[in-house]
Amino acid sequence: MFKYIILIIIIIILYIVFWTPYPFVWLLRSKKEVEREKGPNNIEKIKEGIHILPNLPYPSKYPQATYDLYLPKNQPIKHMIVWIHGGSFISGDSRGMRNFAPMLASQGYGVCAMNYAYAPRCHFPSQVKQVDEMLCHIQNDLKKDNIMIEDFILGGDSAGANIAATYASMYQNETLALKANVNLLNSLPIKGLLLFCGPYDLSEDFQKEEFKQFRLFMKYIGWSYLGHKNWWKRDERFYSSPLHNIHKYFPPAYICDGKKFSFMWQGQKLVQALKKQEIYVESRFYEHMSHEFQFDYQKNEQEAMQVYEDTLHFLKHILEKESTC
């Protein structure tokens, strides 16, 4: 009897190790992250002018359906920035916006920092569907307080940038949405995208020697997010790769990244793809910066502030241009 129990335990362990991505995911989640989100010296002063409503629920078919809302005090709100956090699709949360969101809200924008279901518990396209659920909820919920937003700007960092751009690739692109089993219900326009340090082509051959630093990481992250061990052979890798799905209604975008252990080369490719389609795009890339540099206003003050100023310039350009048409 004891031998059978040992055999069963061994089989279970082998199954977990070789037939699920969970061991790798657990290892990543257990790793102590260095805090990257360090605000500027005046962040507390900025927050005094912002209504901050944390951990609000939104209706969803999937778990972790909460968000933090940032609204400027005594200012009318027309534009809502919905932000999708990073974390390799398997971790992270909306607290990563605790500084950047108030900074944006201080300029008159509403900001909604949303949470979403982690992979591998929930696979693509669940997270894209949750973005749509969030957009539908926030516009209707704000109406109760007589706040009538006119449009959305989608933003995201790291994995969140991929999700935001993937949503945009399905926006007014019913053919792609149907292939990915996504039905978008949001009725308000997506005026622009803020894409920070994201991967935009999951179909890239990460077995190439030039990508050896990403090889193991992408093997298990792709497995977790797309839900298949041999995910690089599946169509989902294209549906979740916005670089391959640019269309004429794709929104204008601001794209930034650093070169060190990040996806700068894919961000640069996305810039070129948008320009080829004559879609307005602004960008900022740093050879000397690392992944997710843009939210650390202490260590990377100059570069982080430049990205913030770029963001405001981009938003002003796309929204003022629309209002004068």
C-alpha cells in the first residue's frame, strides 16, 4: 500500500513539473520584487488634489475584478484613462499606478487602474474580455454621479501593454475578435494608447540565439498565458500579438521602453508598423534603461519625468486635434 502511495505522489509531482507551468509561475511569484514605483518628491502634495477610491468591484465572469479610481477634485472629467498593470500575466496589481495615476489625474484626466485574472488560472483571451467589462462598467457607473465621459485612453505597462494593444487590435476589427472568441461591447471610442515596456509579438522565435536571455522565461509565460504547452504552434500566439494585427482604426499610440531585459526592439517594430499604416505615433526609447524604468522617479528621475511629459504632450495632441475637427 505504501508503495502505491509513493508512486501516486511521484506521478503527481511529475505531472505538475512537466505538464503544467505552475512550478515556474510559483517560483516567479515567490521572488521578492524590488520596488520600482517610487514617486516624485511632491507626490503627496499631488495626491491632496485627487479623490482616490481603491479596490472597487466591477462585474466580470473572471476573478480579481477590482479597480482603483482616481478623479481630480473640482474638475470636470471628459476623458478616462484605463490602465492595465504589468506582471508577466501572472502577477502584479493596480497598486503599481499609485503614483503615476494621481499625476495624470492632476492634469484633469480620470484614471482607472484595473486588476484582472492571472494566468495560468485564466488564459487568453479572458484578460482582454475583462478590459471590455471594465470599460462598460466604468462609463455606466460614473453616470450615477453625473460624470459623462466621452472616450477612453487605454494604457498598460509590460504585460498590460500587450493586453491594451491586443484590445486595440480587436477594436473595430470584428474578424480578429471573432477568431479570438472575443465579443467587444464597449460603445465609447478608444482615442489613444499609452504602451510602456510591453511585448507586442508573442509569435517571435525566442529560440534564436539573440533572445537566449528570454528563452526559458517566454517558454513558461507563453504556456501560462495562452494555455498550451506548445503555444508557439497555436493560432493564439498571433491573436495576442498586436504587431501582426494593425488596422486602419487602430488608435494613435505613445510607446516607450528601455533596452535592458525588456522588449524595446518590439516597441520599435510597432512604431514602424503604425507609421506604415499612417497611424499617429510618438515614442521614446532608452538604450541605458531597464524594463519598467518609467515609474521610478527617484532612481530614474530624468527619464521617468520625460516619459510623463511625453504622455501629457501625446494626450493633449490627440484630444485637442479631435476637438478641433
